[in-house]
Amino acid sequence: MQPTPQASGLRAARVPAQGQGAAPSHPRDVLLGAQAQTGFLPVCDHYSGVEARMRKSLQLQAEMTQEFGTCVFDVTLDCEDGAPVGLEADHARLVARLALGAAPGARVAARVHAVDHPAFANDVATIAGEAGHRLSHIMVPKVESVDDVLAAERALEKASAAPVPIHVLIESPAAVHRAFEIAAHPRVQSLSFGLMDFVSAHGGAIPAHGMTSAGQFSHPLVVRAKLEIAAACHAHGKVPSHCVVTEFADTVAMQGAASRAARELGYTRMWSIHPAQIRPILQAFAPQQDDIEVASKIIAAAADSDWAPISLEGTLHDRASYRFYWQVLERAHRTGRTLPLAVRHWFGASASVPL
């Protein structure tokens, strides 16, 4: 039996009337604090490395930003797999030009070569040096330890005054072992899991099936690696980003993998390698509309009570549950979901349209 507000000393929830002023403090300032992740990132990170596809990706991002009223996916311009051998410097200059020419408000990143690759230093010097102020982050592949993060940080500081966040790609058993140390670095914003290289690093001990959309959720070593990365990120307030699904023509497989990554393994972001994967990722990572409505009611009532504990429909709520429900609303916003009027003002955007 739930105690009454009078018996527990709590205030009964009073949802503010339409049009009344909001609480003076933003929920992010009140609720998140040290336990929050370092940034609210779009749930989809779309990769492209060929010039025509990079341009189309940026165009699609601008179109979907207009559609949803917020930027719903990052575009990461790829040097590691996109640059032709021997033409890495030319490709880095192309990436810098594309980042500089992106639409205002665009979220554009670059994946550079690994820190031990001959092209790494020039990648960072060119891209961060010329377009660092336009970059949402730099993705560094094949990170094995904090030393690799430190090398990337030094290169960024040498190239650019802009505080560009670092995203890292975890691709080996040793890197998985050090995931908590890597996630603890203050410049690191997100850890991604590199499925293909991780499986290949096992010398045939993991069958090829472990790289498929189904096998990556059933092989124990692969699942363990994913859980370690997700746990490391959540322990340090960073964003865990799930790996690709290579069967890009299989919408059902894509939807299933994205849903399992979000619902079962604790991932809050996922890679896309084909434009057709973007909307299924947004849909899989978006809260259900009923959950959005519940979260809106709780957060609006909490704000009206100055964030003190409340009783709402027979259930007690305090800062812990407020934090949870606020993050539901943040995720709804980042996936282009329609936000109820009671909370929309905190996001500074007009109503989004459903996916």
C-alpha cells in the first residue's frame, strides 16, 4: 500500500496549467550532475567515405533536420576506410572541405586513421586544423589503451584550439579489457564496438557467424565484449555506440539488431553504413509514445513541485526517478519523437513529427 502524500510528508503532484511559466531551473541542471553522460548525442552515427556518398549523407542530414526539427543523426566522414591508398592526404583535405561546407547546425565528424598509421598525424592536422570548429567529434579507430587516447589528444591540441571530443573504436580483446580505463579519460565522449575486427582478432576461435546480425547476439565472447563496453561507458558517463549491421538490405535484421542493442545491452547509439539503416535505428532507439506521455507528466509535475518528492497516481517519485524520466524525454527528442506541450519548452524546438 502506497503512503498518502500527507503521511509521507510529500507534496501531491500538481501538473501546471497550460501556458504557465516553467520552473526557473532547467531539468538538465537539476537532475543530471556527475552521473550524467558527457553529452547528449544523436542515437545514429552514419558513416560514409566515398565523396559522392559523403555529400549525399550531408544532404540527407540537412533534409531530416528540417523534417524533425532537430539533428537526428551524425555524419562521420571516413578516412580510415574511405581514403584510397597513397591518396590519404588528398582525402583528408576533402573531408575538411566537406565539414567546412556543411549546413549550419550540422553534426559532422571524421574518422581518422589509427594513431600508429603513417597518415594519422596528417589526418588530424588537416581536418582538425582546418575544420576543428565545425567538428562534433573525431573518431579514433583501433584504440588499444589510454596511451592511444593521449596520443590523439596531443595531436588535436597541436592542430586545433577547438576542444573536439574524442570517440574511440574498441576492436580487440585487449582493448575490451581496458575499456573502463579508456572510458575514464575526460576527453573521451563515446566508445564504439568494432565487431569485424574483434571477431578477426580471435584467430578463428569465433566463427564467421559471430559477425552476422544474429550471431553477434548469441556468441558468448561477442556478447561479453559488448556488455563490457556498455558497462564501462555507463560507469563513466560516456555514450556506448553499437556496431554495424552489414546486411544493410535486410530491414528486419537491422530493426532486430538495433532493438536488441537498445533494449537488452544498454546501448544508446548505433552505427549506420547505409541511408536505409538510419530510420530503423531512430525507431528502435526511440521511446514508445506511452512512455513519453508518462515521462512528460512526471517531469512537469516534479518541476511544478520544485523537484521535491511527489506522489503521482499512487506512486512516489523523487530525484532518482525524475532523472530516469527526463532521460526518456531527452531520447525522445534526439529521435525526432513528438514531445507533449508540457515539456516541449525545455527543448527549444517546435513539435517533431512521429517516425
